[in-house]
Amino acid sequence: MNLDQVEEIVALMAEQPISEIRFEQGESRILIRRPVTVAAAPSSSGRAEQAGRHAEAASSGAESVVADGAASTEPILLTSPMVGLFHHHREPLRYGNIVQPGQVVGNIESMKLMNEVTAGVGGRVVDVLVEDGAPVEYGQVLFHLRPDEE
């Protein structure tokens, strides 16, 4: 497999709504993975604000969907920033708990090291999608949050 073939696979992946592709040819193997993103079409007036919020949330392992200037009814997705074994924090999050931005929500054990998972945005827990000690993948959704109405 040469570089041109790899570039062609990456270009095909960019055109398709897929997050992972595995390709094997003889003894050559390639795995290309990208995080799953959720986006809403913002109005032109809120586009810059939305982009800033989404970039901040994505960089901290959280993705959110925000409607045009209104409170979002879509869940905020707290995702795994890496591959490993997920461990809940000392006080595991449960349905109804409030999460603050920057709060540690758990740890991921990878190569015998514990890495903190922090929430990039705040909200109320509406779904816990991972059990203690479960293996997680990069970008896997760990928790669904609902923006807290203040």
C-alpha cells in the first residue's frame, strides 16, 4: 500500500458519513478513525458564538448541539478522550446529578496510568452510558447531559 492509496482512502472517508474504516490488503492493514460529531445549523447571527462554544466543548471531550439562540433540547454528549478502561469518580454520576464545567466525571486507565475525564460543559445528567471498569473507545459517549435551565 502506498501513500497515494492511503490519501485516496482518506478522501473517500471525508465524503461519507462514517467515523471508522478498516482496510486490509495482504499483510498491510490500516485503520482510520475520526470522532463522531453532532452539529445543528446555526443562524447567521449566532454562528460565531456557536462555533466558539462547540470548539471549546469538543476540545474537552464533550460535544453539544445548540439550537438557534434557544435553550437546546438535544443532549450534551460527554465523550471519551482516549481508549482504555473507564472508572467512575469517587462519587459516580447518576441520573439528575448536576455537572459543572471542568468537573472530573471519571478516569480512564490506559497503559496502567489513570487519566482524568473532565466535563467541558455543565448540565444535568440524563443518561449514564458506561459501567465502571468497562472498556471505552476514543469518542465513545459516556454521559448525556441536558443543559441546566437557570
